[in-house]
Amino acid sequence: MNFYIRQIKLWFKKDVEPKTYKFEPNKINVITGNSSTGKSSILRIIDYCLLSERSTIVEDVINQNVKWYGLAFSLNNVDYVIARINPNNEKPEQKMFFSEGSDFPDKLQVNTNRGELLLRLNELFHTPKATFRIDKKKMEVNLNFRHFLIFSYLTEDIIATMNTYFDTHFFGSK
């Protein structure tokens, strides 16, 4: 499986041009900067666009000014775009835009919701079912692609803390 993020795009509430952050494919993209300049927010926006059940995007400055958060990515050489309306009082918005293609449309319109898109992305990522045995009892569990994100993130907590390999706090789950 080949997955990479091509760009993040932010549409603002005021009449301001959208801001785009581009990433290079097949390279390590490093985000650097002074303290409190938004480095961690980039990861939080990615997580929100990848259907997080909760929003950890900073309310003041970022979320109070952004209307839509967008993520363009490639999966197995097919381009997709996701855009999600900003969370309302840290409550994630369920309405979203999703399409196959490399470009965001000129005007974003809701065309799906988080539940429908979660099912679609599970198909695209070929997310397996898991079978567990508990006291000779077989139990089948539906996983979703988000269960595997913990293996793909290097958060500031992982980088700064020795012997921490998974940031369970970031994902809100042990």
C-alpha cells in the first residue's frame, strides 16, 4: 500500500485566499519552526480530516478563523481530496466533502458524512476484520483504517519522550 499526503488546504471564514501547505511525495517532509507557530496543529488538522471522532485543533487563532479543513492525498496511485467543516465548540463536524481527483473544487459543498466516508475509506485501505479468541470463544471485530494511524504518527510526545513509541494520548485511546 502506498499512501502519502499531497497537501493541506485551509479555507477561511473571512474573505481571505485559502492557504495551502504542500508535501513532497517519496520524501520525508519535516515541519520546523519556533514554539507556538502551528507545527503540532498541522498534525491535528491531518487527524481531523482523516475522520477523527474528536477535534484537538486549537480553538483560538486557528479554528475561530478557518471555515473548512482540506486534505489531498494519494492512495495506491489514485488521488483523493477530503474537506471537513470546522468543528463547532470542539465538537467534530459530521458533514464533509470527498472526491476522487487531485484538485479541490472551486466551491466546496457537502456531499457525504463521516459515517459514509469511514466505510468508503475502509474499502480503499482494504481494512481487515480481526478475530480474537477469548476463553475458546471466537469474536470478530470490525477494524477501521483509523486503528492503524497510531503506527504512522511521530508526534511531539513521541519525539520528546524516551521509550514512548505510540502516542495514545493524541488518539484519545489506550
